[in-house]
Amino acid sequence: MDLQLAEKRVKELHKLLNQYNYEYHVLDQPSIPDSDYDRLLKQLLEIEEQFPELTTADSPTQRVGSEILDMFEKVQHQSQMLSLGNAFNEQDVLDFDRRVRQLAGENVSYVCELKIDGLAVSLRYENGLFNLGATRGDGTTGENITANLRTIRSIPIRLNREVSMEVRGEAFMPKRSFEALNLQKAEKGEEAFANPRNAAAGSLRQLDPRIAASRNLDVFLYSVADIGETGVASHSDALNLLDTLGFKTNKERKKCENIEEVLAYIQKWTEERPNLPYEIDGIVIKVDSLKQQQELGTTAKSPRWAIAYKFPAEEVVTTLTGIELSV
Ligand code: NAD
């Protein structure tokens, strides 16, 4: 591809990806499957790698999330809420491991977690009391959805200790709630939600908290913002700290001493995924040591110490409502 052709394709991809981002993040109504979106984004990344001069600050490869709706009060995050780089196959995971070891040394342990298909939320506690909950928004600024998050029973209103901290996690809609909701929608002749992720996002971005309360949402917490202040030395310890404080974390996580163990974990959950009561769209792999995480640092959009392995796209499935949806 020559520069002129690349420039033209970059423009097209910006336009398309911005439109899909808007539909997905603002309207909670995607018009294409995530795998198609990921493919287009990958194409843009590849062109930008080949022609770095075509990477602009407003490129979809440089941005986290999307616009923030005006109907919610804006919330400034204590530290940025980033996205994750993607791996689509074993080779991508091996390449990630190689990059990590090049920068952080040979002695690296990873923590593998299920990638819950929901939406990232940030919860702030003052002296042990939950007082602010927000969406990720554009990563720096989110939407204040405290009233809706308070309706999720697994979010503690009071912690076991009187600490002040901001924690991050994934709010999601369990499969059973999603099926029941779409059945209800079909009975009313309303449009079905494309997937549990969009249903969860749609439920939490409502002005009336009674709607969120009726949707049986749940949450798993997976990180602490400004973790340096907690005195823990690793991501596994941070997750254990969250448990101790009374948060709900996902118990399927596993510490892996090398990349072969990571690949085995991916294999296990690729097979066992249908048995889970909630949707996952991949596996998140994180360097365990916080010192090594700091050495690796972040890019504009995602940390270099973590990656999301994405499961291959599933075939078109028929939901309970009989509507064919591609997930
Ligand atoms: P991402 O989903 O690839 O990964 C980052 C997110 O993973 C985090 O923000 C967090 O919310 C989540 N996550 C779940 N479990 C986690 C864990 N254990 N630890 C850390 N994070 C965890 O990236 P993204 O920026 O959130 O969104 C991009 C996604 O949205 C892609 O899957 C893309 O396909 C989809 N998308 C689809 C369309 C469309 O039109 N279909 C448009 C835009 C985006």
C-alpha cells in the first residue's frame, strides 16, 4: 500500500470506527459484531504502524471509550481508566510475553482473569462508605451513575475498614437475567439488546434507578486505582485486599509462572466458557509484580503490562426470543 492509498483508507476507517464507537458506547446499540469492529481497528493499527505519520491524536486507536452523555454529571477519575491491547491468537500472546520479558526481565509471573463482558465502572469510597460510582467514559472523565450502581446488591455500601479509595471492576448482566429481559422485551414488541454487555450498559445509563434495580445486575472488582498507596506489591495481593475489604472479585483467577501456564488457562476457559453463568469475551493477562508493571508503563490507550486475549467470534446464535443475533 502506498502513502496515498493508506491516507484514503485511514480516513475511511476513522469515519467507520467513529460511527461504530458512537453506536456501541453512546447508544448501547451496536450495528456490527465486535469481531468485525476489532478487525477494522486492527487494520487501522497496522496502517499506522507502517505509516506512523498518519497516526493522529483523534485516531480511534488512541482513544478509550467514547463521548460522555450530558444527561449525567461528569466525574473526574482519580487515575486514568485505560483500555487493553488485544491478542487474537496464541502467537499474539507469545509476542506479548516476549515484549514483557524484554523490558521487565526474565522473571515474570502473570495473573490470568476472565474477561467479563460488561462495562467498566469505578467506585469511590470515603472512610469506608460508597459515595460515588462512574462509567469509564473517555478514560479521564466518566458519567456519575451512583444511584444506579447502588441498586447492585454485590456492591458494598460500607466496607470492613474505614478506608478511602477508588476501585475498578466490571458491571455485568448474568446470562439468565439477559435472557429474561429479552423475552420481556419481545413480549412488549420492543427491540432486543444485542448482548449482555449492551444490556448492562443500557440499564446503568438510565436516569431512573428503578430500571437498573429491576435488571439483576452484578459486579466483579478487579483493580485498585492508585494502588501504590495501599502498600501491596502485586496484583494478586491487590485482589486479595479487595476480598478482605468485602468486595466481590472473580474466583477463577489464576497466578501463572510462565506463558505456557497462561496458554493452558486460555485453553481451559475456551472449553468451559459456556458453563459460566455470565458472558466472558476473553482472558485478561496481567503482569503480577507492581514494580514490573511500573517499569513497563502504559501507551496512550492501554498498559504494556496487560493484554486481553479475545475468543474467536462465535457462530450466529438464536436467542430465547427467536431473534437471530450474531455475538
Ligand atoms: P476491551 O473490551 O477490549 O478491554 C478493556 C476492558 O475489559 C476494560 O475496560 C474492562 O471493562 C474490561 N475487563 C473485563 N474484565 C476485566 C478484567 N478482569 N481486568 C481488566 N479489565 C477487564 O476494550 P474496550 O476499550 O472496553 O472496548 C472495546 C470493546 O468494545 C471491544 O471488544 C470492541 O469489539 C467493542 N466495540 C464494539 C463495537 C461494535 O460496533 N460492535 C464498537 C466499539 C467497541
